[in-house]
Amino acid sequence: QVQLVESGGGLVQAGGSVTLSCAISGRAFSTYMGWFRQAPGREREFIAAISTGGRGVFYADSVKGRFTISRDNAKNTLYLQMNSLKSEDTAVYYCAAREGVNSDYAPTLRDLYDYWGQGTQVTVSS
């Protein structure tokens, strides 16, 4: 069983930066991890994913070059560094986990993830 708790959201100005964290309890060492977001009236969408060991990282085109996903398995924590924020980045951000071990692969499809955090709101003001 895996439990996830996000933190770090809030209000930020356009062009600014914020880092989200996701505390992982349970089988943190054997999980693929991902970040998703959901804006009002829209479906939850993929943002970034990282393989078990951190070597494989994957991004949605909308955030590539601006967001960075990373993980510290020693601290059981997943991160999302968000730079050059835009108003369209406003959403509730969720971390997600799927059990598995692979150095280079991480799923990008929402339905492949089994565990979800409660979400943290990020609001970008223009």
C-alpha cells in the first residue's frame, strides 16, 4: 500500500516559480511516480512522470522546458519544480504512484496509476 501527501501549492504571479512536494509512505522504492493536474471543468491531465530510480523522466509538451520532476528515494519524496508559470497552469496538482520497478520507464497514462494524493491548489495570477 502507498500513501501520498502533496504540499507546496499556493498563489504565485505569472512568470514565477513554485516547487511541489509529495511525501510517499509505504513501498516508495518500488513505485513509478507521476504528476497530474486538473483545472475547473477539465479532465485530469498528465504533466510529468519519473521512473523508479529516477533515470527516466517524461513530460507533457505543455510543460516541457518549464517543469522538472525529480525524486529523492532516501527522503521518500517526489518533487515538481515549476518555472515560468502561466495563468493556464492554474489547477489542482496531484501526485500519483504505481507499483513497479524499471530504471527507464514510467507510465504517462492516468488510468495506469493506482494511488493518488489529495491534491494541492496552484493559482497563477496574471
